[in-house]
Amino acid sequence: YIDEAGGVRPVSSADVNDYLREVSGGGFTAKDYRTWAATLGAALLLCAVEHPGDVRGCKRVIKQVLEQVAARLGHTVAICRTSYVHPSLLEDFTENRLARSLARQIARRVPAPDPAEPISIQALRAVEPIVARYLDPKRRAHA
């Protein structure tokens, strides 16, 4: 950015996080937004495929989904899995609970995403309230 004296200054992660906290009025950081986007993206992609029916098939599908989400984040699959996609989403997909809790609701609101295209803002907005309920343990118990 250009400072008050006209000098070029690098933008640090602290600068970005300070800005996000200021404009959001909350304690949010860039990682919070990236985690939210990764979990939403994974939910959309997992619900767009038929459940494979066995653990091995689920691992394959999850790996493919995490590869797509990680590519969008600019991270590795390992970092995406451990730091960005909510673990209960992957667990519930493997246990075939994800489809029952999300897929029908998402399918009514959003067409299946094209893995070659970025997830649209419209698709994310349609899914956000569903995933928010899903990820909030208090609200999830009543969903």
C-alpha cells in the first residue's frame, strides 16, 4: 500500500487481520474466513457426489474434495484437512450422515457445483445458513 508519505509498504497478515477486525466489528481473522470458505466448499462438493458406501471409497472422495479445496486455498491437502475443513464434516460424510443432514437441503437451493469452476458467491450464500447450523454444536443437536 501507499503510506501517508507516498512510500510503498508491504501489506502483512497483521495488517489484513487488523483491517478485518475493524470492518467486521468482531475478532475475525483471515484464517476464520478461509476456514469458513473451505468448509462450505467441501460441503458443497461432498454433497454433489453419491456416497461410495464404504470407508475406502469415502477416503478417495474426501481426498479428491480436499485436493480441490486446497487448490482454491493455495495450500496442501494436509494443511487443508488439519486447519481449514471442519473435521466433523468429513466424519459425517464417511459415516453417511452428511447426506441426510445437508444434501437434500443444498440440492433444493444450489445446483451441483462444477469442480472445474470456483464456487459461486450465490452458492455459498445459499449454503451458509445450513453449514452454520451444522457446525454449531448447540444448534446441530436440534437440527
